[in-house]
Amino acid sequence: MIRNHDLKQGLSNMPEYFTIDELVGRLLVLEKRQRDNIQGNQLVKISVQELDMEMEKWFKM
């Protein structure tokens, strides 16, 4: 979700004319930033075994 304040600020930085694709791209970036900020504030604890399994998945790709 995007906060109303962030949306207004993001739209105020847009040029006078823009395409829908540019708007959607900007909205996706705003949402990703907000999601990253929320997740960054929460501490995630996983076990060593879970970490090993995740790393194994990463290196198999």
C-alpha cells in the first residue's frame, strides 16, 4: 500500500505531461520503497538451518 502523503509527493514531482506507463512505474517504485522501509524496521529471525536451506536455493539457480 502507498501512503496518501507519499502519493501526493510523488505526483507533485511528475512532469506536467506523462504517460500511464510512467505513472504506473512511479507507483511501483513508491510501493517498493515503502514495503522495504516497513520490512527494514522489522527484525526477522530465522534459524541457521533455514538460512542454509535458503542459501542452497539461491546457489542452485
